Amino acid sequence: MSEPAGPVGLLAVHHVAAICSDYERSKRFYVEALGFGVVAEAWRPASNSWKLDLALGGRFVLELFWFQNPPPRPDAPEAAGLRHLAFAVADIEASRAALESRGVTVEPVRVDPATGKRYTFFKDPDGLPLELYEA
């Protein structure tokens, strides 16, 4: 990997943004099933859309948008664009069981051959691939 041309000053990823097709369903999923906290919620009349700011551990990490009639997301895992969103967990089996108890279908746990870490995938209500990665 080549060195960048000069310092940009990036400190960390500030947040990720996702667009959902059913605002209330996705809000319930991220808040009730995954445990995100609501930072702010706004109806935006100029764009006829909702914006929901969500946090994990008190830190803002996800913007959830709703626009009327968004185009569907390609479902192929190797499609150009965001491949998946990964969450670090301390105990993958406990996190997997908690999601399943909330009605979320979770794939079997696998082991990353490069790191030896355990991980699994599940999807949000719009099919966005989400990953649990054992820290």
C-alpha cells in the first residue's frame, strides 16, 4: 500500500449512514433488537424524509434515513458499495442468542482463518448485511 500524499488528519470513523424502506420497522430493529440509543429524530419537510441519529455506548455511530420509494439495494455480497457493517462484541454466542431471542435470524458462527476470531452475519430489515465480530 502506498503512503498518502500528506496528512489528512483523520481521527476515526464518525458515523455510518443507511437508508431504510420502512422507517418504523427499521427504527424498532436498531433500537429494540440491537440496543441502539436514539440521539435525535427529525422529520425533514424539505426532503419529505426522516433522519434518525443512533448511538452505541453513548457514542453517535449511525444515521438512519427514510426517503419515499428508495431504489432497492443490490443483494450480491460483492456488489460495489458498502459490503457490510460490523459490530465488535465481547461474547459472540451471547450476542447471537440475544438477537435470535428477538426474532433475528443469525448465521452460524464461523472463524476467520487469518485472525482466529469468531464472527457471524445477519441482516437488517432491508437486507443490509450486518456482522458480529468477537473482539
